[in-house]
Amino acid sequence: MSSAISTDVLIVGAGVAGLWLNARLRRLGYSTVLVENASLGGGQSLKSQAIIHGGAKYALHGALTGASEAIADMPRRWREALAGTGEVDLSGVRVLSQAHYLWSPGTIAGNLTSFFASKAVRGRVDQVKGDELPPALQDKAFKGKVYRLAELVVDTPGVIERLAQLGGDGLLAGERLQPLLDNGQLAGLRVDGRDIRAQRVVLSAGAGTADLLNSLGVDQPAMQRRPLHMILAKGASLKPLYAHCLGGGTKPRITVTTHPAADGQWVWYLGGDIAEADGVARTSAEQIATAQKELGQLLPWIDLSQVQWATLRVDRAEPAQSGLVRPDNAFLAEQGALLVGWPTKLALAPDFADRVIASLERDNIKPAKHEPLPDLPRPPMGQTPWEQLLP
Ligand SMILES: Cc1cc2nc3c(=O)[nH]c(=O)nc-3n(C[C@H](O)[C@H](O)[C@H](O)COP(=O)(O)OP(=O)(O)OC[C@H]3O[C@@H](n4cnc5c(N)ncnc54)[C@H](O)[C@@H]3O)c2cc1C
């Protein structure tokens, strides 16, 4: 049997939430171990559209929601991290776009009036025209209106790789997790037969958290999955586009982000309303046909004849909410030595780490002395959907 380990905080799940938290805790002097049973970022994080929301999209409802308020600070925190001056050092990670855009294809939609009046976007949205337009929209046939939002889009593989580097020697590939109890209290986990004792155990295992809670005999917090059916398109005719295309409803009709493929071509990754309920009910072929029709109408000047297509079914994992509404913040529940949560968005990974750190401070959990970690088997890097589906 492998030798036992003791650490301050044992984290389960190496998506953006676990990795960001791990990097922050190490910087604060805590000793950590981060266990991953598949690949780094390979759950939701590498499948996300990687928009670092500041809440503008949620202000489309017209009302100032909690989401618009809580998330408003995230672009600043990510920009500082990316500049190397923030709470974790992400310098060197590629920013795919310094801005995300709001694109109204026809005349200005009615719901934009209240949108522009809302506090979440006031002073942070500028209309762009001509050669300031995203490259894919620079065509004389383009008629809509485009607004620049102060939200960035990051290269998720770069983020995950860098955070994993900051995780140092504490990343552990491990599959079988069992609770380790002292007098009935959680004292750590047994991972593939190795005892790991910790002052606190954090579950940030995305969609895997429900099963983990089950195996620990804990029934709260409840989790929900929100299924999505995303579309991928790759081709030499596709130029970068990072935009929510408005359709008149409260949700963007399509949200397009653009990601670099290994062969130098761009991949358009399409989400938004098209990927939600009706999109989930469609077969892959139907979903591709729907996307082709939408893009053909919205961007008729773009030649789609040589484009390769694929779709991806993926669930978002979140704390259970009535009516499947979007949670507003990162979520963390505390039960003694066990902390359980979901960031609910890639953008909110800093907020998730804040909540864990606040809990440690409240409980007076300080970095303790531990033996150096032995060499641990390291989890592999995850793949992006385009690496998997459009190689
Ligand atoms: C299609 C899509 C688009 C999105 N777009 C955006 C966006 O543009 N902006 C934004 O802010 N957010 C976006 N999100 C949300 C965002 O991706 C997630 O909120 C975020 O990535 C969740 O991070 P996480 O670390 O909690 O989970 P995950 O990335 O899912 O990581 C959880 C990890 O835990 C591991 N794990 C599971 N079970 C176990 C176990 N038993 N033992 C050990 N490890 C385990 C998994 O293998 C995985 O690596 C999007 C999500 C999806 C699905």
C-alpha cells in the first residue's frame, strides 16, 4: 500500500474550480493535494465557451439581477491574473479576445432599451462600426448593430495547463475514493488505497460531485444538470467572432466563440438558445442543419460549403435550483470538514476560491507542518471538443 499523506486541504476535481482554488491556497502557504479521476479540465472547463462574463448577458432581462451584480468584478480579476499581477499568475496564457460583442442582427431589439439602462452595463458598452467590427462581420452586406462588452475570452487549455503548473507536486491521479473517518468525523479520504489526511476536504468535481456525495453518505447539497447540445464548425472561411447574437428573447439566439485548432484553422463553437431545450431534443444531424440555416441567414456572405461540422452533448453541473434557473454566484456548502460546491461558471472560479478561503478563515484553519509529498501519479491534460471531434 502507498504511504499515507497529510495535507491542509484535499481537493477533489481538477476543473477550473479545483485548480484555481489549489493555486490560491498554495500561494497562501497551505499544503494541498488535488485528486482527479480523469483528466485536467476535461469535464466542463475545456468544453466551455470561455467567456469571462461581467454579467452583461444577464442584464438582457431588463431587471438588475443578482447575477449581474455578483459577477461584475470577474473580468477585472481575470485580467489581473492574466497580467501576472493578480491572485494567481496566469501570465503567458493566451487571451483569445479582449472583448465579447453583443450583436443585434436587425433593427435594435426592444429589450435593448432596458438593457442599456441597467447598472450592469452602464458605461461599459460601446457601439463599434467599420473596421472595429469583429472580422467575421466586416462585410458590406452586414446590417446589424454591434456593441463591445468589457468581457474577455480566454484560451482554456492555456488556463488549465498554467493552473496545473501552479499546482506543483500536489496533483494526484486517483480513481477510488473512500471516506477516512476519525470517531465518525471526516478526517480525509482514502484514494486508491492511500490514506490522505486533511484539515478540510473540498469537493469541486463538477458533474461527478453528486456521486461523490452519495459515496460519502451525504445527501446535501443537491445537484442539477443542465443539458446542452453545442455545435462546432471548422473551416478556412471562418474568421474570429466572439458574440451573443440577439434574437429578441431574454437569451442570446446564438453565442459564438472562436478557438484555435492545432492545424491553424479557426473553430466556431456555437451555444446560446440554439444549444438549449429545442437543441437538446434534436439529433446531431438536425442540430447541424439548424445551425447551418441560422448562420446562412445571419451571415450570408460567409461560405460554409467547405466547413466541417460536429456537435457535442454536455451537461452543466450546478446546485439544484427550482425551475432550472441559473444560479447567480459560485456556490459552496459547508458541513464540518467537508466543503462542497460548484463555481457555476468558469468566470466565477475566483469567487469559488474566495468562498473556500473565507470558510477556512472563519474556522481558523491555518497552514500546518507536513512531510513533503512523495512523487504522485499525475493526471493527464484533458482535450478540447475540437481536438476530440474535429482533429
Ligand atoms: C458548453 C458549455 C459552455 C460554457 N461556457 C461558459 C462560458 O462561456 N463562461 C463561463 O464562465 N462558464 C461557462 N460554462 C460553465 C463552466 O464551464 C463551468 O461552470 C466550469 O467549467 C465548472 O468548473 P468545475 O471545475 O466545477 O467543473 P469541471 O470542469 O467539470 O471539473 C470537474 C472535474 O472533476 C473531476 N471529477 C469528477 N468526479 C470525480 C471523482 N469522483 N474523483 C476525482 N475527480 C472527479 C472531473 O473529471 C473534472 O475534471 C460553460 C459550460 C458548458 C458545459
